[in-house]
Amino acid sequence: MVSKTFNRYIWLVNLLLQNGKLTFDEISMLWEDSQLGDGKSLPLRTFHQHRKAVEELFGIEIGCTAPSDGYRYYIKNPQIMQKDKTRQWLLNSFTLSNMIIAGHNMKDRILFENIPGGIEYLQPIIESMQQNKVLELDYQAYGSHLETYHMEPYAMKVYRQRWYIVGRLQEQDAIRHLSLDRIIDLRQTDSSFMIPRDFNAEKYFANTIGVYVNGDMNPQKIRIRAYGKQVDYLRSLPLHRSQEEVLTKHEQYSEFQYRVCITSELTTELLAMGENIEVLEPQELRDEMKKRLEGSIKRYQ
């Protein structure tokens, strides 16, 4: 469960997004009535600490009107929520968490995909990213021994129900990704780091599906043919940001084109669509799909 402090930040953002401008007294009264307030008024100092944290963590500015307008607080840049999918996701996720906390009778009626573990590390990791502090963590990958690493956290990503932290692993002097559910323990150190000016998380993952990135790989043109309802699924939820629908045969099939690196994660995503898709090109990906499908068939013989 997300920490209570984070939930307070999200509560404040939602309150101002929904109500527009509110005085501190109005905010404090609503806080006292909320589940997060525990029946206590909101201290002014705590309110300003939350304002600052909201801006630092989410880039959402909480402004205050002039005395003639009664010192009312409001979201100065609400348009940022429409442009930034990361902020939207965080706000929506934490908002739902707040709703579940407030209404315990709903806990058995709102079902989530299970995330194996590591949620408890979200806040310290985000704080380390915010402060540019090196993380020392005990990590045990599947089939490996326990290792202690020092990571400079650059970014985070969710993929296939797992949280990943991405950054420079000092022991390997390279950018790596680690799954939060394989972290045994985590500590923030006093050592600082600087994110390379040329690092951009969106660009880093731009040519791949999943979390695996190989700097030696170049993106290739991928073309697939989708049948039946899979066409609508791909239209509503593209496999990759580069997706283009390049050919449509009404009620028969549609062909989609991508520009991505060929990785095992790409193949796995395509295989998950079963008989509803066919890889047309490149030949190497078509051959890999056939090889893995034949391997699956052998399991059943």
C-alpha cells in the first residue's frame, strides 16, 4: 500500500482540482472530515510542506490568490495533467488507493492485478531520484546469489505487473534495470550523483517493448497481420508508440507496422496474441516466432 504521506499529497491535489479555489480554513475543514485527517485539523506548516512536496514530486504548482480574493489556494498549472501521462497515472493510482482506504467496504469489490512485491520501496526510490542520492541495495535475481549493488536511480517503469528501477549500476559502470520484487533490502546513501544530460527515459525506451535495452541493437521495421477482434484491440491499445495501420481489409484483417528492436520481450508479446496475428516481416522475427511455436507444440506431443 502506498504510504500515508503520499496519499495526503494526492488528496490535496484532487481536492483543488475538483473544487477550484479554496481558503486554508476550507481545506483544513475538509481535511478534518476526511479519513486521512483522522478527525484532526490540518496544521498550516504541514499544509505548506505538502504544497512543496506536490510541486517537487509531481510538478504540480499550488498557488495562492491575492488578499483581495481571500488568500485562496488553487492548482496553477492544471493543463500539465493533460499532457503528462506519468503524472496522470500516478494521480489516478494514488487516488484509487485513497478511495479504498476511505471506504473499507469496497476492498472486496475493486480487484487489481497482483504485483509480486517491492511496492514498499517506491517512496524511498522516488525520494532518492528527487535528491540524486545513490542507493545501496541487496538484490537477488532469479537463479543467482544475493548481491549488493550501488545504483544511481535515473527512472522507473512498470512492465507486466512489475516495477523496475533504471539507472547506472556502479559495479558494472552501465545502465541497468532491476525489478523491485527482487530487492531484499534498500538503503539511501549520502553519496550524490548527476544524471547525464543526454539521458531521457522516454528516448531510452523509445525503440523497445518492455524493459530490456541493448545499445548495440538498431530498431527495425516490423509488420504484422491481425485478424478478427485483435484488430480492434491493437487500435485501442497499440503495441508500441510507433504503430501504424498500413493496410485494412474490411472484416478480414489489418496490417500494422512498427519500428522497434527485436527482443525476446517483443516475441513474447506477439506470441501472446496467439492465432490472431501473423508476423510478415522481417524474416528473422518470422522464423523466431515459428521456432517458438513449434517448441510449444512439442510440449503437447
